[in-house]
Amino acid sequence: MIEAKIKRPTELLVSPRNSGGLYCAVARTTDEGAASVVWDFDTKDWISAEEFPIGTVLAAAPLSPEHMEKCGIDKSQSYLDFVADIDNK
């Protein structure tokens, strides 16, 4: 299996979520695909999590803004949230 390389700076396609205490999201890859990522509390950055299925990320509960701020996750809006906001205006 070829490892997906996360595009930098990290561009989230799905907003941060909480799956059993693991903070996860879906990020764009360098080949314009998508891959699961998890939050690394030490480096305060998203890291690749190929063993974590994208479906599991999508099924997880959204991470609250308070938790995002507490652990240093950027509040920038994910691509899908951005599109949803446009569609709802």
C-alpha cells in the first residue's frame, strides 16, 4: 500500500471530530485525494492515520469549538462546511 502524503499546510475536507477520545478529520492529500488524519497533541499538527477509515471519521461526533481551542486546533472552516454554508445562504 502506498502511503498518502498529506498536503501542507493541512487542508481539512471534513471538520475535526471526536472518535472515542481520538481527535480526527479528513485532509486533502498531495495527489488531490483524501486521507484520515489524527491530531498529535505533542506537535500540535495533523498526522496521517491510514489505519483509521474515513467512514469512521465521518461517523464520529463533531469536535466542539471549546475542545478545538483547548488543544490548539485551528478554527479554520473545513471545505465541506464552507460549501454547506454557501448552499444554506
